[in-house]
Amino acid sequence: MSAHRHTVTALGAPGAVGPYSHGVVSDGLLFCSGQVPLDPETGELVGGTIGDRTRRCLDNLAAVCGAAGAQLADAVRLTVYTTDMGQFAAINEAYGAYFPNDPPARVAIGVAALPLGTDVEIDAVVALPAG
Ligand SMILES: C=C(N)C(=O)O
């Protein structure tokens, strides 16, 4: 740990699948690592639909936010990575329910592959509440 940054570990988020922290706080911002749709209780990728997996990614990010004293609604920008842009509408339907008002900025990117073979991953930058 150094004075200008500290890492965040969330008990409610699945363990990291590589050499990264759940999040890093610096200068009033929380930089959340990408969350893949792992169930934090089982450590397994969730099945179902890409909407289910999108919700799992966002729930995992919410846990990381909570560990830093923030909420997902404090996010200023998220990035959605997917291997299947054919499911863009389904991703948006699930995603949109998390941000009914004034949604954060977002980037959506189609990629060739994602960790553990999943089809969606989401990261976030979050503004920490003052105080
Ligand atoms: C899942 C990740 N965020 C990673 O492997 O970097």
C-alpha cells in the first residue's frame, strides 16, 4: 500500500482469477477490475442467458463498490466487453435495469475472447462519495 493508492478486496465478489485487485482507490476514484460472471459462492461461471451473466458481472461490481463505501450508481464509466455482439440487445436490457436514471458513460467493445471462456465482462470507474 502506498499513500496515493490503496487496493480494495470485496468479500462479496468472486476471487480474482489473475494477478489483480478487485479495485484500486486513487484520488477519489475507485478503479474496478473487470468482473466476469462468476458466482461468488461457488466460484463457477453462471449459466443461463447472457442477460443473467451481465447481471452477475454488475452484481460483482456492486460488491466491489460496496467494499469501498460506494454504490454502483456512483459509477462514472463502465466498459462492457463481449464476445457476442449479436447479444447486444440482451446485454442492454439487463444492463439498463441497473441504471434507470442518468446512466454512467459507457463503452461497449466486441472482443475475440474473454477470461475463462465467458461471453461478457464489465469494468467500472466509480466516484467515491465525499467524506
Ligand atoms: C478478469 C480479469 N479482470 C482479468 O483477468 O484481468
